[in-house]
Amino acid sequence: GKQVKSTYVVNGESRDLVKEIITQDKHSKLNGQQTTIKANNEITRLCDKLKINEEVKQRGAEIFRDVKKEKMTAGRDALVLSGACLYLACRESGQSKTIKDFMKHCNCKTTKFIRYFRTVQKTFEIQTEIMSPKKYISQIASKTEPPISTIIERIACDVVDQLKDKAGKDPVGLAAAALCYVCRSKNIDQPTLRNIAHAAGVNEVTVRNRIKDIEKSYKK
């Protein structure tokens, strides 16, 4: 039969439809590869900054690949999305990393980061661990000035063990409050509540409120 040329005319100029499609496809694939490279570089950068291990790093990259396959990168910031994937990998494996930790190194609004995180988590139904305050006690204790002793850390862990019903309610604030509560009970003046709150990256009001929770629930 008669072969029909796959051409069309734009502004009086004849164009080859097949060539246009091939060119667009190449550009699309190139953009996709560049997006993946940028995302992997961002995940690597955040892992270096936050001291995240290789296993969690690879899991974060895997989640991002799944996100890209589902075409969820369209209309979204790939760098923020990759950070959210890494944070989700941390939460999935029970790593003691908070959104505040990520926000120190991500150039975006917290609300946007959380929105991306929740969207990915919901889409892929990834289960996350409830973060225990105990995971943060040693981390906070080592950052205070002066550092808090391991004896106080152990007692603070006993305190939060009795408050399991409040474990998911601001675990970092509760960990800081437990340390502060134990220091006060032992008549230790330093570090102060302000110093502990600063080391934990939470405000003083939060620590005071969590101390009230401890005073209501903790049995010595």
C-alpha cells in the first residue's frame, strides 16, 4: 500500500513526527536520570551530615526509586522528596533521627517536608516505629554542658519506661524532661533546664510541660 509520511506542519515548517517523539523521549529519560542523580547526591549528603548508616541510606534511595516509578516526582521538589524518603527509612528502621535534625540541613519549610513524608508513607504503606524517648536520652546527655553522667541516664531511662503511654508524644521533649527531672531529684544544679532543652533542640516550655507529665505518672 501507499506509505504515509509521518510529518506535520508548524508555522509553515514541515516536521518529522517520529523524530520529535524520539527527541522528546530522550529528553524525558535524561531529565529522569538527572533527577535520580540529584536525589542520590542529596541522600548521601544528608547521611554524611546526620551520621546515618549505609543500610538506611540504601533503603532511602530504594524508597525514592519507588516514588519515581509511581511518577510522584512530578510537580514536587526532588531534593525535599529525597530527604523525606530518607527520613521515612530512618523511621522504618527505628533510627533516632527527628524532623528537626533533618531541618537543620534541608533548605525547605518543615510543613512541606512533613507533607512529602506523609504522602510517601501513605502511598507505600510503610510502617514506622513509635520512637522511644530512651533512644534520645544518651544523645541529649552527651550534648549538655557539663555532660550528664551515665548514672543519671540510666535513671532517666527507668523514668520513661513507666511512661510508655506517652512514648509517642514528643519523644525528644520527654527524654529531655526525664533527664531534667532526675537531675532535680538528685539536687544537681548543672546542667540547667535551659541547657538540657538546648541540647535536645526543644524549647523550655516543652520540657516543663513534659516534666509535669512525669510528676503525674512516675512512681519512684
